Amino acid sequence: MIVNSICLLTSLASPNLLAFSTAPLAHLRPLDIAVIAIYFAMVLWIGFYLKGRSNTGEEFFMAGREMTAWIAGLSFVSANLGSLELMGWAGSAYQYGILATHWYWVGAIPAMLFLGLVMMPFYYVCKTHSVPGYLNLRYGGQASSVAAFSFAIEMILMSGVNMFAMAVVMKVVLGWDISFSIFVSSIAVAIYVGLGGLRSAIFNEVLQFVLIWGGALLVPILGLVQAGGVSGLKTKIMANMQSMTSVHGDSYFHLWRDTGSFAANPMGVHWTGIVLGLGFVISFGYWTTDFLVVQRVLAAHNLRAARMAPIIGSFFKMAVPFIVILPGLLGLVLLQNPDGSRRQLVGEDVVAACSVASASGKLDNSAECSAAMAKTTLPAAYQQKVLAGDPNAELHTYNQALPLMMVRYLGPGLLGLGITALIAGFMSGMAGNVSAFSTVWTYDIYKPLIKKNGTDSHYVLMGRLSILFGVIVSIGAAYLVQQFHGIMDYVQALFSIFVAPLLAAILFGMFWKRATALAGFLGLLLGIVFSASLFMWVKLVPSALASVALSPDAKPMAENVFRALWAFVFTAVVIIVVSLLTKPKPVAELEGLVYGATVLPKEEPVPFYKNVWLWAILAVCIFATLNILFW
Amino acid sequence: MHGSGIPIWFFIGVLLVTYGLMILGYGVYEWQTASYPAGVQLTNLHTPVWWGGLLAALGLLYVVKFRPGRA
């Protein structure tokens, strides 16, 4: 998941939500249960079917490098379309309006096109199995080991967080037992990825992509019908917003217009942070160096397919706000309380403060609850009902906007499909992390550091065992997060700490022949230390946010963006200085790895409509049009 | 997928046909008996009927086009 989802996702899956003892949001009927059961049967069928086609290392870890551009592209974008993303960003749209769309457009499209057009030839030509594998070829074992260990730890812990987040969401939405969700999902993931390897993970990601659209597309369609179309939605939001926020309601419909100052937009961000921090460092770091997504493209069957895959993915990525951002906006005006009044969602802290603990239903912490609600725009009469323990006075968090909208419009069968889409999103997130962990562990840690001369079948066995190991550790991590809530912040921060230094190391390695092995290693290592220090500084001294984001008006959303920017600059300086002080590799040794030292293979002539550049230009035009349209 | 074997699109087609028919069947029952679920909005649009039908039709297209053994 992309880094700035962190604060949203932490609250979405917060164990504190379990304390609020409201009834589940949805009640499944037998038809819904059947829909979910069929999905699990299909997933396991695919795993068993693909087992026979995952016998060699190339087949198991790289899906035989047989994927078409469409499959690799859908899998590439689907790996980032987990349920936490869907629910988190729908909640974000409820809070911040279409500013949340930046994370789908400027925070993704330029980087995806850059990967396809510029970087993919180097990844593909050197035939690496992984991103740490590229670093090994370019900088040597030290830099590769730093990246491999960081990736492995991050992926396995993220899988656990994902697993726990799914269990919390299923508990809140459906009332399912936490352990039931954790064990059913982990057993299914262990079976289908353990049997079919990366191919199985990719198949299920494509399946998930279709399910998400099939299950979630109805919500914005029906919501728009009920809201009176786009103009009706806009009018209603403008009317409601005046009573909810100090920011003008019109700001909810502009991507760029109000980003000239931190205080003028609901998100508290500045356009420089969006363009440089999000649009460049975070986005490029995630889409071009995060092995979880890059691995999908490396599985393409030829260079043209590998270059086309991210470009195909970019079109779908641009469409995702329709099923994520729009439901969040619609939730602002359409969600209702049981008494018919407009439902206002609140922060997770308010829900936790108002948890009902006593058997009588009355709040045992009413002072805390009252203080928390006083900071919201909930009507006074409704606050009184909550304090009195009225069963109809429910409190729901921003991140429950999407499931609440699903419950509003989806009846039996369709609701099962929507819930299946969420489960599929969670499971493919786990599967993606576990399969990437397996590859990095086997090829970048076990093979170079523990057993260099094993047979291919030995490494495949190690890959399968590492998947089993990964799932077991993920289960442990899930329970650890349940016991020690604060851990989730740190686990989710791992990616954000790591991404900027890695991006700098790879960009300098790929585009600067002078970058040396020691510079790559030191840049990566010191960059990670620098980034982690900034994270801890803000964690321990919250007022430091103003220094990191360069403004006293900056909100937490701005922190990750600016921290990534400074970490990238710091790493770049280290790489440049150390490179200039050390001896570079001869250019001949950089063949296939660095721009200017590599002769790219000539691609076969194709009809104009299959030309990579044509589709990239079309994507740029649509991207520019959307940004101007919603300026 | 490139190469031999059952394409992923066939699996997707099977799943969509199954889901589509289940949802369509329920939608027809719901329409005939006028027994709409409580709390669900816009039931007058009979969403399960047309959405289920759409899923089934799309799935059938994929099943036929990507069926195993098709040249």
C-alpha cells in the first residue's frame, strides 16, 4: 500500500474499534455466505490447478515469465488495490473531498509511466529476480543485503498487519470472530500461494480486480442516482459542509486550487509537498522500486509486455477514484441515522472514547466521550443520545463510509459480492506480501548468504517452506498487534522509512555511471537511519511536524510527504559525495544495468496501436485532462 | 496468460457466470414476491436483476472465448 495511507489505515484497523460494542454493520444471508464460500473454493481450485505448473524456480518465483501485458498490468495495479486502500481512501474522501484523489493520479500515474517507458528495460534486460537482486548486480552484496533484509521484514510484518486489519474489519462489519478470520484467511493464502507460487498470487490478484469492480461499482452508480447526479451531489455537499468544517465546502471539489497554503484546504497540505513529496519521491519510490509491485511486471513474457503492463495499469488506476473517492463523497450527503437524520461519521478516537462497557448500556466513560464529541460537529441532541446509551445513536468512523454505503444499496447476493471483494482484497494483499517475501528470502538472503550451490528444486522447496514460515510469522504478528496496539504504527512506518533512500539508490544506480558500490551501500544505510530518525523525532516530539513540513499549519498527512522528500535529498547527497571520493566500476561492467552503458534489445516492429509510446501519450493526455477538469 | 493451460480469464468467466446467475435468480424471486430486504435503498430499480444479468452475460462471454482447448 502506498505510504500515505498509513494514518488512515492505522485508524481503520485500530483494535480500539473493537471496544465499541455496536451491532455489526451488515447481516449476511445464506445467499451471501454462498457467494463467499464459492470464492474460497475458486481460490483453492486455482492453487491446486497451478501446482503442476510451478515446479522450477523460474515458474514458482517468476510465474515462468509468461504473463501477458494485460495480466501483468492488472496484477500490477491490483497489488495496490487492497481493501485497506478502498476503505481508507473512501473515508479520506469523506473527510477531505477529492483532494484524496491525488494519491491515485499525481501520486501514481507519472511514476507508472516512468517505470514502463524508462526503467523497465533495465530491470528486464538484467533478468533479475527482485529489486534487491538489481542492487546486487549494480552495487554489490552489501547494498543488496540491506535492501533484502528491510524488504523481508517489512513484507512479513505487513502481511500480519493486513491479516489483523481484515479480522478487525470483518469483526466490525460482520461480527465475525477475530481468530476465525485470521486462521481461515491465512490457511487459504498458505495453500494457494504455497502450491502455485507467484502465478497463483497473480491469478488471484486479477480475480480480485474483477471482483472489486463487480462488487463496488454499484455503490457510486446507485448513490449518484439517489443524490440527483453530480450536480445534486455538489449542491448537497456545499450545503452540508458549511456546518461541518471551517474550510469552504467548495474546496471539496478542487484538486489544486486551494493547495497554495496549508490552511486553505481540508487536508492541510501544500502543492509543493504533493508534487515533490507525493508525486515524485513517494510515488516513484513505491511504483518503481517496491518489489511487491515490480515483481508482477518482471513476470511479463517479453520486454514489450513488461513495458506495456504499467501503462495498461495506469488507465485502470485513473478510474479507481470512481469506486473509492465517489462513494466517500456520496456518504457525506446520503448516509442516514436510524431516525432518518443525516449521519455524521467521526474519528476513530471519538468512537473509542465512547465505547460502551457497562452491561446497562450506559457509558462508563461519559466525560471522556463528551469531551471527544465536543470536538466534532455532531448535533448536540445526538451527542446527548450517545451519552444516554440510546441504541439508535450509533457512532461510526470515517473509514466505515464504504461498508455503510454498501449496506445501504446492496441486498442479498450483491452484499455477499461486495464483502467477497473486500475479503479478496485483503487476501491478495497477504498473498502478495508472502510471495514477495518468499522470493527475496530465497534469492537475496538464503542463496547468497546461506547455501550458494543448491539445486533448483532445493530453492523451490525453500520457497514453499518460506511461504509457510511467512504465514506463521504473519499470524504471530497479527496477534502481536492485537496485544500491543502501538506496534501497528511502527510496522506501517517501515515502508515509509525505507522507500525514499531506496528510490535514490536505484535512480542513481540506473542513471549515473559514476555511482559506486560503497556510495550505494552507505547512501541506502544512512538514508534509512536518517528517515527513521525523522520519524522518531515527530513521534516523540509532535511539534516537530512543523519543522519537518516547514509550516505550523501542516497536518499529519503532510509529514510522510515531506519526510520522504528530505530522506531522498539526504540519500542523494551521500551517494554523490561518496561516489566522487571513491573509484567507480569500469563502464564495461555496467552493461545491462545503467543508462548509457546498455544497448537495449531491438523490439520487433508492431502495428501502431500496439506501440508503447502511443498508449503512454494517451494516458498523459487523460491524466492532464482530469487534473484540469477538477483543478 | 501466455502459453498453454487454462487461462485466468476462463476462471473469471466461470465465477462471473455463477455469481451472475445466483444474483439474477434472487432478483427475479425478489421482484415476483415483492419481498424486499429492509433498509436497502432503491429497491424499485431491481438492481439484482440487471446487475446479475450483466455479470452472467459478461462471464459467459469469457467462458466461451477462453474455454480450454479452444484454438
